[in-house]
Amino acid sequence: MKMRRNTRRPKAILVAAVAAVALGAVGAGCLWEREEHAPGRFCAQSNTSVIEHCVDASEGPGTAWRKAEADGELPIQMWAVEPSGAMLDEPAADAAALRAWFDNIERAVAYVRDEEKNAESLRATLHGRLLGLLLNSRLRQEAILKEEPVRAADNFQQAMTDKASAEEEPLVAALAADKQAMAVVQAIFEQARSDAAPLQSRYAGVAARFAAYRATEAVETAAYAALSKQASRSDIDGLDGAEQAVLAAAREASRAPNELATEIMTLSAELRALAVSFEEAIAPHKEVLATHGAVVPDMTSGALRSLSAMLGYAQRRVARSDATATALIGGIALRRQALHVLQADEGAREAIARSRMERASEVFGEGARARVEALSAAPPVSEKLGLPLLAERCGALVALMQMRPLCEAAGASWREAGCAVLRGRFDAAEAELRTGLPRKIAAGLAALRETGMAAAALDAVQARLDAGDVKGAAVAYDAAVRGAEGHERLEGRRAARLLRRGVPEAHRADDGAFGAGAVAGVGAHPHAVYRAVEELR
């Protein structure tokens, strides 16, 4: 007796396969709920590696992607292995298992498309191992379904084709959008080049005019020298003409650079406007450029720097020209006064000389009294450490001692009234320069060493002091004090932060270059610093 053939199992395979494929072809909006811990595996392989990196489906496709990415270079293809690891004999009979596999395929493709957003990897995924698995599965399904007289294989093939089309559409759309975006970027570049063309031509003209203007500097200087020589030889009647010639030369020297400066500033403003317009137009497309490794071109900064240098030269040269012309006009005025005095009688000349000498004596006396008053005051002290700042006082003492030979000259002089005020300060100033200031600097260095300041800066001050360079030592000492003040302020703020965080005092005291003195706060004056300050005072 012949056994009847069991047709229930192929029918179950057909129903499960067609239903699962039809549901899987829906795409991102699957009709069934995803299983967070679905069976199966995700696999990934980079373009430059032969190793397949597979992980359990519960770890997600991102884990497989990261392993492949660490092993090689893009593009990376991904696929999902069916839960049973075999052809679809068993999963096709189990609709849930088949749905789980198609769900994993959907998750793998969605991860490449939506998370990594890499078009080349999406193409490799859709045309790589995943396509092979689906084709092999289709062939096995066809073999199973041919056992039935119904041509259900055609339905399965159509479902698989629909699913492949659905998955490939985002890639085609992405490539089309990318191509369109690059076309827009190219249009922006072309428009920017078109807008910059006339500005580029104007820049070339400005550069040529600037080169011609710069070549006239020697001629301009020689012209002023000739006018100076002419004015120094002119009599009273000729001085008016010399003065007018100087004014005309100054106006001519300013005309060309002023016109050039106006054109430079106008062109610079237009270039900046072009740069802003281009930046606004290209901003939405920077991501596309970065994807393709393209750099946004800089079309204006070089020209702007060059124009700024041209403008600076023109302005400085005009300033020099104006200063030269002003000095020449002042010299002509003095020569005119001197010639008038020479033409006057002897009594008038003596009266003029006496008046000027009295005025000079008065000015010198006022300056002498101001010097003495400034030296009578104590030197300023630093804000936190309370150490004296000595560089300014040292400079004042040196300037005073330089006037000693003038006041010790024999005979009466128009400086006598001021020298009478200064003579009583010369000996004291010399003693302070020889011994007073070096002692104060040495005491200040000792106080800074007590605070824990780095020895290198302090040793440099001491070396100047030992070499007899009191002024240099005073300048370096003031710099060291100000440096310590800045460090103390930094440590004070840090200590306050530590206090707010509740850091133990023992930990704070050992922290920082200044140690306990820094954390305690400079305003409280550590004992050693306080002794040094009192000694200086």
C-alpha cells in the first residue's frame, strides 16, 4: 500500500514564508513589534579586511559595525544571519523565527542607512553578503515550494524583489540628493567667482598704484631736504615763499596717499561684504563638503591682509610727511623771529634775551621742585605682598644725578634757582643709589624666597645686583614682585575653590608653588614676609 504524501508541512512553509516576506517588505514601518532580544546574529566586514565580525543579535548591529570599523576601512557591509544558521526549512515552518530574521535584516540596513549615514556602506550592504543570503534563501524556498502544484515561488520572488527595491530606494534617493547638493555648491562657487572678478581687477589696479606711490618716497624726502636748505638761507622777505612751498609740498605729499587710502578702504569693505555673502550661502552645505573632503575656499583674507598693509604704510608715510612739514614751518617761524631780533637795536635784543632767560630759569626751577617733591615720597608697594616697587624711584634718582654736573658748574647761570633746590638732594640720592636701593632689593629678594618663589628669576636679579647694575636689578626685581602677585592671586582663587569643595587644610597647604603661604592668602602676610616688609619700612 502506498503511503500518502504529507502536504501539510509545505503548505505551512508557504504560508509562513509569504506572510513573513510580505510583512518584511513594508520597510521601516514593520507591522510586527521588534523583538529586543531576537535570535540570530549581526555580521559586518570592512572593505580592506577578510575577517567577518559577528555578534549576537541582542548586542545590536552597532557592535558588529564598530568591530569591523576598527579592523579596516570604509565601506563596511552588514548582514543578518538567520536564527537557525541553516537554510529556511525550519524557519519557514515557524512564522515567528522567519519574522525575527527579517527584522534583523531590517535593523542591519536601517543602522547603516540612518545611524552611520554612509552611502557607500549602504550600497555594499544591499549588494553584498545580505543579497547572497536572500538569494540562497529564495532558491531553497523555491525548491520547497515546487513540491506543491501552486506556483507560490513566484509570489515569494516578487516579495523579495519588492523588499530589495524598497531597501535600494533610500540609497538612490541619497545619491540623487547628494548630486543635487553638489550642483548647488558648484553654483555658489561660480557665483562667488563671478562676483569677485571685478574686485580682483580693482585689487590689481590698487596694487599697481601703491607700488608707484611707494617708489616716490626717496623723491619726497629729498624735496623736503631741499626746502629746509632753502629756508635756512632765506632772508625775511624770502621766508614767506619758503613757507608756502613747504605747505604745497605737504599737500601734494598727502593727496596721492589719501586718494589711495580711500580706494583701499572702499575695496576692503566690498571684499568683506563678498566674504560674508559667500559664507552665508555656503553655510548650509558645509556638511556636504565635509562628507566629500572638500575645503571651503578662502577668497578674500589674503587680499584683505595685503590691503591692510598698504593702508598702514600710506598712513604712516602721511604722518611722517606732516611731521616734517610741521617742523619746517616751526623752524621758519623761529628764523623769522631771529631775523627780526637781528634787525632790532641793541636794547631790544637785550630785553628779548633777558625775557627768554627768565622764562627758561622759571621752567627749570619748576622742574627741579617737582623732582625733589617726587623723591620725598616713599616708593609704592605691591598690593598683596606689600613689597616696595623700586624701578621708578631708581630711574628718578639716576636722572637727578645726571643733573649734578650742570649745577656744579662755576659761575652764575639761568639754572641757578633750580640748582639751589637740587643741591641739597645730590648727596642723599647718591647714597641711596649706592647702598639704600641695593639693600632694599636684597631684602625684597629674601622675602620672595620665603614665599617659595622660583629661584631662577630671583637669582637673575641678584646677579645684576652683584654686577653693580642697580637700575637693571630694580627693573628685574619689580617684575619678580609683580609675577609673585599674579601667582598669589591665582593660588588665592584656587584655595577658595578648594575651601568650597571641602578639601582638608593639610592637602591645601602642600598644593602649589607657594605652599602654605599661598593657601593662607597673601593678605594675611606669612610671618617671614611680614618681617621683611617691616624691615624695608
